[in-house]
Amino acid sequence: MTATEWITDTALVLIVFRQLREGRLDHKTFLLPLAIVAFVGYSYLDSVPTAGNDLVLIGALTAVGAALGVAGGIYTRIRTLDGDLLIKAGAVSAVLWIAGMGARMGFQTWVEHGGGADDVARFSLAHHITSGQAWVTAFVLMALTEVVTRVATIYVRSRAARAARTLPVPATTV
């Protein structure tokens, strides 16, 4: 892994650690993770391999990223206080986030330094995965999808919380 990859992965993990402490939900909550994944996508997604079962691998890991992102967004607490929306990542959200980001980092480290390259090559051959780029694309899209779906889930939930806050209280009849 390059220094840029380590920095990017670490930054994505630290985003959730920052949210373990309750803070105000604002534009930075959405823009910072989206800016990081935009950089990652621009840097690593040159092409999407489509031969063999490359798309199956890419689709499977993208689906895992989506599931982790939605679940992480659901397990992030959003509440109102004095007219502001507050956000706090729960333990489940943090574990899911770290599991998703850590899986990619762990896989890459295992392949590059842990002797996993031969195992991945055999698996790829047996399952008709045609190139290393398929693995790169799959894991990058997994990370991008996890971030985007988590941010989108938090956004939708924040809009619902904001709408619930502004609803008029029904009058009771006596």
C-alpha cells in the first residue's frame, strides 16, 4: 500500500471516530467523506473490468459496501436539541465502518505482504476473475458505496428528524 492509500484509509476510519463524540450535524458531516471518496474514485477507478466473473465480484463487494453503509447510517443516532440536529455514531455503526474499511486494508496488506497473492491468484483462476484490476475496482467500489450509502442514510434520517421537529402538535379536545 502506498502512503496515499494509508492516509486515505486512515482518514475514512477517523471520520467515524470523530462522530463517536456527539456533534452538530452540518455540511461537513456530508462533504468531508464525500470529498475523500471522490478523490479515491478519481485516483483508482480507471476502468471497470467486465470479462469473466469480474462483474460478479464487483457487484458482490459493492452490495456488501451498501449493506454496511445503510446499517452504519441506521445505527448513527440523530437527535434535535435547541433547534440543531446532533449526530453520534453508535458502537455498532463504528464497528461496521471499521469492519468495511479494515477488510479492504487487511486484504490489500495480506496480498502484498502476507503471502496471499498466490491464494488470490488461484481463487481468481478458479472463479474466472480475469485481472487484479477487478479486485481493485471491487474493493474501491465497496468502500465508495459504504461511504455514500452511510452518508445518504444519515441525510434521509436527518431530513425526517428535521421534518418531525417542525410538525405542528395536534390540539387535544376535551
